[in-house]
Amino acid sequence: MFAALKHSCEALAVNHLELASGAGHDSAIFARQGIPSGMVFVRNQNGSHNPHEAMEMDDFLLGVGVIQQTLEEWK
């Protein structure tokens, strides 16, 4: 999944970083069932889990595009 998401970022010319995250608990249930999972983080001025999150809609749409591209190639 990681490679597929990275490929989609590159195919869409979306700047991206590879990073370790403590958010693995979000996908642990899927992993235990053998379901591949990955995460796309969208930059946010104030960080996630903050009531004053400040995400730009254009950045959000880039993230959605990466997910869409990945799913379409994975069919």
C-alpha cells in the first residue's frame, strides 16, 4: 500500500514526505484481518486533533486525488 500511495503521489506530481507515524492504531484492526492499509496525511497549519485545524481545501483535494488514483490503479 505504501508503494502504491507513493506511486500515485509521483504520478500526480504531488509533493510528499515519507514519515513514521504514531497513528498506527487507526489501521491496526485492518492489519489484523490481513487488509492492506495506508495513510495520507494532509498538511495542516495547526496539526491534527486540534479544534482550530487550518487545512487548505486545495491540499485536501490533493490528498483525495492521491487516494482516488491509488484505488483506480488497484482495481
